Amino acid sequence: MELRAVSARDWLTPLAVLVPILATLVAAVAALVTWPPLILGAVAAGLAVTAVAGRRTYGARISLATAGVTLVAGVVASFIFLWAVLSTSICGKSIADAWVWVPWTGATLVYLAVGSYGFRTLRPVFVVPMGLLCGAFTLLALVRVVPGTPGYCD
């Protein structure tokens, strides 16, 4: 196997599209919790930022299609996550303060790594949503293994 140099631009360019997609999901959840009609503005603004960020390298159409499919995958992942939390021993688990960042950071890194791979293989519409689902499953696994008190839900 031969080593070769890869420019930082090739590795960092997908992040310009992946970060707004993830921020759109976070803003949509925050809007849903705060005031539900605000979700329309959060999603519209997130899609606009994603289109502008990906227009130069990938094209606005690919960026918007990827964001749209990833948002749908985010809704599916939310229901899977809710089901898994309520039906396992992580329901009500109290994680020690020093370990709270571990599951979220691990899930975000998995999403960004798989999503970057998707943009580098020029199949982002299929791979980025899978990256989001892999990140959600990573979050579940890490919440299960980090130290904390066992949970119990009625």
C-alpha cells in the first residue's frame, strides 16, 4: 500500500455541507420543543444555508437532496431512538456529569466521518442519511456503556 498526500481541502469540504445539515436537525428539534410553528422557519433556513454551502463544490441540487433525505432519516432515527430508550435499561439512566459529552461526541464524529465518506464517493444522497442512522446507533451504544446509575421506567 502506497501512501499519498491528500489536501486538507478535499477532507474539509464535505464538512461545509454536513455541519449545516446537522445544525438544521438540532434547530428543528429545538423549535419543536419551544414553539412548534417555528420548525418551518428552522428547516427552511437550514436548507437555504445547506444549498449555499454546497453549491460551489457539489451543486445546490445534490446538497438539498442530501439534506432532505437526511432530515427524513432524522425523523426515523428519532422514533427508533425513542423506542430503544423506552424498551431498554437506559430509560431513566443517570449519567455522571464527567461522561455526558462522550455519547454525543461519538455520535457526531461517526456522522461526520460517514458523511464525509459519502461526499467523497459522490453518493451523498444515500450515504449521509446512513451516517446519521449510524450516529444514532452509536449514541445508543455509548449511552449504554458510559458509567452511570441504571435506569428504570414504569
